Amino acid sequence: MALPLSQVSRYIKTPLVSFDGKETYTKWAEQGVFITRPPENKITKYQVSQAEAGRPDLVALSVYSDSKFDWVIIAFNNTKSIFGWPQPLEVIEYPEISLVLGDLL
């Protein structure tokens, strides 16, 4: 049996599949917010503090009040390598959480 998912999991909307007699989740279907850039009024710019440098989880905690959304920060900024990212005082962008969670809200 597949593990139960929290309501903020990026896999919550992916269907279960059976593989080798075990249930698992299929590949995550990328949300529209990562395929087509949302309107500018749905995107916020954020300057990374010294304390948050290299810690996308801390940035997510600051902007979404939940460190589990670090993957949104990383994916939306098209980060190729998260080692040492983001830099202190770097300006990043993040979408409204409603665009990420969609029907889950």
C-alpha cells in the first residue's frame, strides 16, 4: 500500500499505479504554474536574507509559513543546482500558493 500523503504534497493529485504487485505513485504531473508563467499580479518578489542564504526551506517558511514548500521556490525559480542557493540578498520570485495547490485549497 502506498504511503498516505499530506494535503500539501506535490504528489496528492497523481494517480496510484500498480507496479510489480505494489502500489506506487506515477510521475508527478507538473502544475500549470511551472509550465506557463502566471500573471505578474500572482507573483511576488522576495529578497533573501543573510540567515536564509543557501536554505530554500527557510525561504519557503518565510513566504508560505511552511518549509515543505521549498520545492515550489526551487522549481519556480528554475534552479539548476540548489547547492548554496539562494545567495544572500538575491531577489527571487514565488507564485501565490493557490496557484500551486489549486483545487486542494
